[in-house]
Amino acid sequence: MPRYANVPGPTIRRLSLYLRQLEAMWSAGRDTVSSKQLGDALGVTDAQVRKDLAYFGQFGRPGIGYRVPHLIDQARMILGTDQTWRAALVGAGNLGRALIAYRGLARKGFKIVAVLDRDASIIGRPLPDSDGLAVLPVSTLPEVVPAKNIRIGIIAVPAPEAQPVADLMLQAGVQGIVNFAPVALNVPPGVPVSAIDLAIHFEQVAFQVAELAD
Ligand code: NAI
């Protein structure tokens, strides 16, 4: 049974937001924070903050609130970002190259240690801003994943290719997938998948803007 099997998904997602906010507060020199201050910064109620954090233990002290560095450590431990996660990226196109160049991932403990593609014209080429990574043939995934101790797969291929790439990743030993292709993946039960479909966020904002106009 996973440690946090009973924690609702929205709570886990808010924990990431709390962590980001706490890191910003810590950088700004703040040592303690109340559930109200944390909630206000993120647009959630103090009751929600307390309820979310109570899933993981007793962190706060009445009258004092939460100690920011302690809560950061705890949130990182719960989210697993206190360790380095090694990831393989499949698809070295426009999005893939942007992800490789994005330093924010490594700062959060996610290190892209292999980049794979099927396009012969880019295989073997070094990637800019990648600490010397070169594109590997996607067919080498079954050897690369165990050799480089990779646990997370990142999919940045066109939508019709995403499912075969996901299948290949799982066969190779990848344990969880972040999917940027706008398509729902079929994976065995229990395999963690996070889908990042930018269009959905645009749709949500467009809907709300349209509502404002009415
Ligand atoms: P792209 O066409 O620039 O790059 C795709 C890369 O995937 C190419 O290098 C291609 O050779 C490789 N590829 C295709 N099939 C493959 C396979 N079976 N195995 C290994 N490599 C394979 O496309 P782009 O723009 O980078 O988009 C990639 C995915 O990300 C798409 O699904 C797109 O909808 C999504 N996306 C793109 C965004 C962007 O800003 N470019 C933003 C959000 C999502």
C-alpha cells in the first residue's frame, strides 16, 4: 500500500503549490507562516490549508503557525523532490529542446539524463544547453533506461506516436510518465501518468473570459 494512498489528488496538487509559495517566502526571508497567510497567497481558505496538511501529519503550532523551512523539507519529502529523479525524454523537437534547456526542472530535482528520437538526421548530434547530451536512437531505450537508472519518461512526440512511445518506455522499465502529447494514454493500472495539455488551460481561460463578457 503506498504511503499516501488515501490522500486525494487535489490535495497533492495543492501541496506542490504550497511548496512553491513556501520556497518563495523562504527566499524572501520569512521564517513562519500561518495557514491563513499561506491560503491567502494561493486563493484557498485557511481551513483548506489545514485540512490538506493534516493528511501528512502535525506541522503547525497554535499561535505560531508553520515553520517555513520545516514545512518545505516535509513537503519535498512527501512529493519526493528531496531526491534526484532521472528522466528520459523522447522527442527532441521544438518542445523537447525547450524542456532540455529549461533549468527549472533540474532545480526541482528532475534531471533529463537521456534524449531519444527516431529522426536519423538528429541522432548523435549534441543538444544545445544540455550539459553535453547527444540524441540517441529511440530503439536504444530498453538499454538506456536501466543503464542510466531512469524512472520517469517524458513524451514530447506528435500525438499519434505517443502511445507506442509510452508502451516502449514501460517495457524498458520507466515507472511514471509525463505526457505532453495531446492524447490520453492507455497504461496498466497503477502506472502514474501526468498529462500536460496546454490547450486545456487556454480553453479554461477562454471560457472564463467569455463568461466575463456575458
Ligand atoms: P516536433 O515535430 O518539433 O518534434 C517531435 C519530435 O518527435 C521530432 O524530433 C520527431 O522526430 C520525434 N518523434 C516522432 N515520432 C517519434 C517516435 N515514435 N519515437 C521517437 N521520436 C519520435 O513537435 P513539437 O512541437 O516538439 O511537439 C511535440 C509534442 O508536444 C506534440 O505532441 C505537441 O502537440 C506537444 N506540444 C508541443 C508544444 C510546443 O510548444 N511545441 C507545446 C505543448 C505540447
